[in-house]
Amino acid sequence: MTEQLEGAPVAPVSAAPAPPTGPYDVVEAAGMPVGSGLVKPGYDHRLANEDLAPLRKQKWTSYNIFAFWMSDVHSVGGYITAGSLFALGIASWQVLLALVIGIVIVQVFANLVAKPSQKTGVPYPVINRAIFGVKGANIPAIIRGLIAIAWYGVQTYLAAASLNIVFLKFIPGSAALLESSFLGLSTLGWISYAILWVAQAALFWNGMETIRHFIDWAGPAVYVVMIVLAIYLVSEAGWENISLDLSAGAPLEFWASIPVMLTAIAIVVSYFSGPMLNFGDFARYGKSFEAVKRGNFLGLPINFLFFSLLTVITASATVPVFGELITDPIHTVERIDTPFAILLGGLTFVIATVGINIVANFISPAFDFSNVAPHRISWRMGGMIAAVGSVILLPWNWYNNADAIHYTLGVLGAMIGPLFGILIAGYYVAARQRVLVDDMFTMSEQGKYWYTKGYNTNAVNALLLAGVPTIALGVLPKLIADLGGFDISWIGNFTWFIGCGLGYVIFVILERRNPRVPNLADLSEGVSDGTVDVAGGTIDVASVTAVK
């Protein structure tokens, strides 16, 4: 690879003019006016469109990031996960400690992933071009996109279950629709799924600004209803009958409880690992890195701890009120059997599930699939590919099958850890937080991120070397146990940590033996160095000097 002259922009020899833009055409920005993305004349249209280019203006505040995490936490899955931790057999203070430690780990890694995207103004798949190469970045993008498609279908199915309850309560004749089915889902289920599928697609189609307004409203709205639900159940049960200890059985001894606490920590981190990996898709809109960090602090440790306490109080109240522990909020609302409660609760959990689906499983594949062919696949088209794919997978047929989830999503999910480790090692260690933004959008062989035919072999090899053993540890122990062998399936809870550590260490070793990622120490113009909040990496040398 020939060296670029200092300060001289790369002229992509194979670039072709980008096609013209128009309302809702394939290269229009993600619901914003055309021109919001800084597509420079030299950018190759095979790598750039309005969706993927650096933002001209970043205006999300700490509250917007806080609301993002509220939408990510407030879901049926989040409710059940938080409640289930209190039933692991450890004391309540140990559960709360595990929750705090786990969510602080999530906060730390969310900050690490946020910085490169916020500083450069580009989404997750684009920042990976600086590590994997301009073509190699499609590898992590496709892996994350496939995971999102599967979970998009699952979350839509869960939201449809909430909507079913509303139909059954207010339209009694709809019960007849449960008797017929197609491809494993009842007719009523198909109707509810279709309604939510269209509603989510419509919300998504209107773009990031509409989504931002939705999550700004949805997070607090869900909290209000959950607080009302908790107050109602506590008043019915009596405060003296509320216990934070949901453990079923004899409490564990202190040393025996340590592995359980570690498992609880791992469950919390794993639950958020998907949205955490592509958090750069949202952090890029942050008006400053400090604003993003404040939003993460409010939305993760503060929000999650309060949500967890609210969850366990509500779940605990179900014991004296209904005579059994109910950790699924849909079933809780259903058991109240009051028309207003069912309507309000059912629609609230629909909104909550739509919120997490949009932020965790719609935005990610939208950027990821657009990254594969920006001149043919827009952000909108990428999201719709995910939406259609979610139906084709028929998630209701395998959601309740633990083996199906384990051997499909388990394999893909095991790759999330290595992708974390490689991105963090690449940006903070190999690149030293310096990224030549324009070169992420050129196919020129003189570009800094062309590497070898568009691929950084160190990153690809690190993913293979870290991914294969991580997948093996996530899949084989359960298979061995199912076949009657020794049972170490507990290790599957820790594959994120194992994969992240392996990815980080292996990539650092490979880069030290054969450095590929440029450190750009001899360049200043067009370089984002992680010290100033300017999307696109245009650095004012005087301001940098003043900061330092």
C-alpha cells in the first residue's frame, strides 16, 4: 500500500458519481432532509449514501440517550429477565449487587463503543471499516444484522401476544380465531402480528427523527403504567405481604452463592450485548460524547436499578393477590381481568415491545444491510429486508424451543463478544483513536483502509480464532450434557466475556506481529482523533492545541 501525502485527500480511482436523490428513493437519508449526511464528491457510491455518511449535525441530548435505554429496558423480556434473577436462590442484596455490577459493565462497554461513532458521525458498520477494511466491515455487519432479524420476529410475536389479550377481552368473538391456524400461528395471532408488523414498519419508515420522538415518549409512558400497576397490586396485597425475596427454596451459603451471582452478572450483560454492540448507530447522533455518557449513566445503572426494583415489587405482589408468582407482565395484566386494566396494560406492553424492537432489532439491520451495497440498499430498504426476513423465519415455531434457540441464535450470539473485543482493540489500541474519515468511503488501493483487497486479514483471522472456540463453548457443553455426558453447560452464560477477551487479545497480538491498522500519527487534516466533537473528522488544529 503506497503512503498518502500528508493532508492530501484520497481520490478514489474507481469512484462513480452517486445517483441523484429524490423523495424516498434508495439513497435518501434516514427520514431526514436530503443533505443531512455529508457525502463528499470523492466518496465512492459503493461505500456511501446519505444514511452511512458522516452527519452534518449531531443534536441528540442526554435525555434522548436516556430514553433510548428506557425503551431497551422496558420490555416483556426485560421484565422477565430482571424478575428471574431474584429467583436464583441468592439473597436480595446479592441480586441487587449483581444487577448493579452487570449494568455498570454494560455502561462501560456502551461508552467504549459509542466514542468512535460519536466522534466520526458514522454508524457501527462504517466505523468497522477502519478495523476490518472497507469490504471486510460487511462481516460484522451481516452477523449483527442476522441476529437482529431473528429477535425482531420474536419481539413482534411477544407484542402480538399482548394485543391478543386486548382482542379477546373486548371482542369475545375473536376467540373463534384461535381455533384455526396457519404455519403454526393462530388466525388471531396472524392478525395481531400483521397489525404490529405494519405499525412498526410505518414508524421506522418515517426515519430516525420520528423514532427519536417515539422513544422519548414511550419510555416514560411505560414507567407511568408500571408504577400504577405496582401501586394497584401492592394495595391489593398489603405492603406487609410484599417481599423482595422471591427465592424458591433454601437460601444458598455465601460461597455457594458466588457462582450464582457471577451467572446473574453474565445474564445482565448478555441480555444487552446486541444493542450494546451497535450502540454506535445511536451514539453518532449525540451532540457530544459527554452527553452520550450522561445519557448512558441515567439510562443504565440508574434506570435499570429502579426498573428492577419496580419489577420485583410487582412480581412479589402477585403471590398474595393471585396465589402464585407471575413474572410475565402480560399474564399479570390478564389476571387482573378488569377491562380498563387489560386495555391499558396490554397496549402499554405493546408499546414497550415495539420500542425495544425498533431500537434493538430494526435500526441495526437497516444500517448493516445498507452497508453491504449503499448504492442499492438504503437505510429504509435494509430495515424492510429485516422485517420481511423476520416473518419468513416463523419465530413463534422456535421461540419456545430452547434447543432451536440454542443451536441457531446461540451460534450467532457467540460472535457478539469477539466483535466487541476486536472493535475496541482496533480503535483504542491499534488506531489509538485516530480515524481518517474520508478513507472509510474510498475503494482506492491507496486508501488507508483498503488493506488487502478491502480486508484487514488480522481482523478476519482474529474473528475466526476467537469465534470458533467461543461458539464451541456456547454449543458443545449443552450437546454433551444432552447426550448423557458431563454437564458444564453453565459456561454458556459467559461466552460474551470469553469471546470479547479472546477477540481483544488475539487482535492485539496479530497487530503487534504484523501492524495493519494505520496510527495516522503523521496526519491531522480529516482525522478524527477522539478529542473533539466534530462529525466527519474535520479538525481545527488551533482548537485541538487549545484543548490539549
